[in-house]
Amino acid sequence: MLSTSPRHQEDSHVRSRRTHRAAPTPTGPLSKIDYSERIPNNVNLAGDRRLQRALESWQPKFLDWWKTLGPSLPTRDVYLRTAVAVGRDGWAHFDHVPMEEYRWGIFLAEQDPDRKVAFGKHKGEPAWQEVPGEYRAELMRLITVQGDTEPASVEQQRILGNTAPSLYDLRNLFQVNVEEGRHLWAMVYLLQATLAARAARRQSSSSSEIPATRFTSHPRRFNEATTDWLQFFMFTYFTDRDGKYQLGTLKESAFDPLARTCEFMLKEEAHHMFVGTTGVQRTVERTAQVMSEHAGQDGFEHGVIPLDVIQKYLNFQYSVSMDLFGSEQSTNVAAYYTGGLKGRWQETRRKDDHELKEATYSVRLVKDGKIVEETVPALTALNLDLRDEYVADCENGVRRWNQELEDAGLSERLTLPHEGFNRKVGNFSSHRISPDGRVLTESDWAENESNWLPTDSDRERVAA
């Protein structure tokens, strides 16, 4: 039985158009969650029998997927957080729960009846409770992509329970897993309930099957194998942080049910990043201690992970997470913003016109063997705008880890590699860039790659 207590969790930094007919959306605050239903919810699921039947028919498929590709370690009770209300006092309720009986539910943040669209050409209009017909396909695409990412990490991490460093880490792993599963439920609900066209139901049905190949072949390399706990900590720090920023843009959406869904998901995502931040910090702290006691010796021989290997893991996970933001310039993202579907990080705090018709942004790229900057329309550079916010956030954790090295009296430091390092998407994807930002030849890269990225031997020794 797992029974460790929760610890402090990282702050998540969150707090009338004519439309086609869609399923009704509840109005007013719905803080309490109905646990009398097979699917716990605060969206009055019992009031829409068609929707309830659709989701209940999907539930066994989800549970089959969880049993097949979820955590492989048998459990009895796990000390897990399960929301009982979406307000401040109810979303973080803890109890001992048998994993197979965890109540995956559908929870939306409380509704603001006066909410207005904050950006794009519909700025100032009431937030949409139903989907405008002209945006149905685009919203389906955004929701489906988000839904596809949620189960991937569960599949990647399914065997990690067998090698958990502690009971505390095991509980955190399972908490992350069940919440990623609930985030999939949130996206399937949106497809079924608010995009009720036949096409949306077909799309939701395809998501419900969740075959492993759907994610292992994901073109954005999301499903990198998680070989050990250091990579899990790096994943929850860097890749879940990408999730935080993607959810933050959808939280600004003019489509209110999507915005409220993502706002609640951000509360849960904060814990995942906390697991990564503190997991890497504990690893660095122990390594620093051994480095001080056994200077110049192989850390593996003394039961810790050498700092240069930790840096390689950092380089890898950071660079593949950078790819998840997409190309630096995108006309699709410009259209999403103009239409009000997807905003910027903390859109309402920005001091501009929130339409960006004349605004510009600096983009970095390689020309004539050198990294240069060019000015482009800000509307097309929104992926880079979001990624730059992400990079600044990532630097906070690295400073925290370096404090452990400084406190141990060591001169070594961890660093984020250059944005062009090891990239497969965007302006740097066809170039070889060193961690310190030099443009390399293929031979230079081949000669140094094993010094910058984890080798098979590194991963074997970390896993051992």
C-alpha cells in the first residue's frame, strides 16, 4: 500500500455570435463534482442522456487501454489527489484509492458569465458557449492534437514503477499518470459534447481507441522512450512545462468550455512540473555531495550520476521539448489567433492592441553559416513568442539546481543549450548547432555528439 503524504506543489501561475447548434453547456458556477455518476463531473452530464451514453460506452475502451498500457506495477491503494470540487478548497482532495478504481472525471473551472474574448478580430465580444460553425474544424484539430498528447506519457512511463527510488517517487509517478489520463477525458468530452457534429464524434471515437502506434509514430517525437528516473524527472520538468504553455494559450480561447477545461488542467499540470523540478534537484544535490567528497572520481562508482551525464540528459529533453512548439513562423497559428481560438501566454496582461496587425517580432535563423536575426510579422511568430516564454521559465529551474552546486562549493554549472541545438523542427532543423551556439559541420557534430547527448552506455549506467 502506498501512503506517503503530499508535499508543497509548484505554483501553476494560473488563476453574441450566431452559431450552429451544439450540445447545451451549463451556465453559472458548478463547483461541486458529482461522484454518484459512473463518470464524476461538474458539467451536469446526467442532463444530457445522449452525451452520457456516448461517454459511458467509451469508458470501457479507456479502462482497457489503462490496464494494457498504464502502470505495470500491481498496486492496492495509492495516496492520490482526486478533485471533489473545482474551487480553491476542493480540487486537491487526497485519499487512498485503488488504482483500478480511480474515478477519472470531467471537470471545468468555474464559469465567468461576463467573460469577453480578449484578442483577435472578435475581441470584446462575449465568450462563446457554442462553437461558431466557421471554426468547428479548426477547434476539432486543436482539441484532438491536445488529446493525442495526454496518453503518450502514461505509455512511456508504464514500467518506471518497478525501479522507483522511493515510495514518495512512486506515489508521484502514479499521480502524474492518472492525471494525464483525466486530461484525455477532458478532451474527449469537449469533442463529444460541444463539437457534436457527426465528424466530431468520429474523431472522438478514433481517439478513444488509443492504439500504441498512434503515439509512438507521432511526428513531433513526443513519445521518446523513458528509460530511467532521471529522464522521467527531465520529462516532467521540460516536456510537461511545454504542456503548461500550450494549455496556457488554449486557456485564453474565445471558446469558453475549452478555456475552462484548460484552466483546470493547469492546476494539475503544476504538480507534474514540481515532480521534475525537485527530482532533478535531489539528483544534483546528491551528485554535488559526492563530487565534494571524491573529487575527480567517477560518480557512477560512488552510486551517483555524474554531472556531465546529467547535463546530457538536460540537453536532450530540452531540445526535443523545444520541437513541440512547432516552427518559429506559422500561418496556421496566426489564423488561430486572429479567429480567437488560441491566444498568447497571459494574453490579458499584454500591453498591446491584442490584434497584432502591425506588430513585429525577431526570429533567429542560420544564413551563410551564421546565426542571424530577422524581423517578421508578430502574428506569424506566435510559436516563437510562446517558446521564448517557456525558455525564460526553464532558466528558473536551472538556477535552482545550480544553487545546489554553489552551496557544495563547486565551480561546475548546468546550462540550457542553445535554441538551435539538436533540433528536428523549425529554422535550425537542417543545421548542426553546438550547445554554445556555434554552427557546425557534420563531421564536427559526429565527433562531439556523444559528449552532448546521452549514449546507450550512459542510459544503461543511469538505469542501473
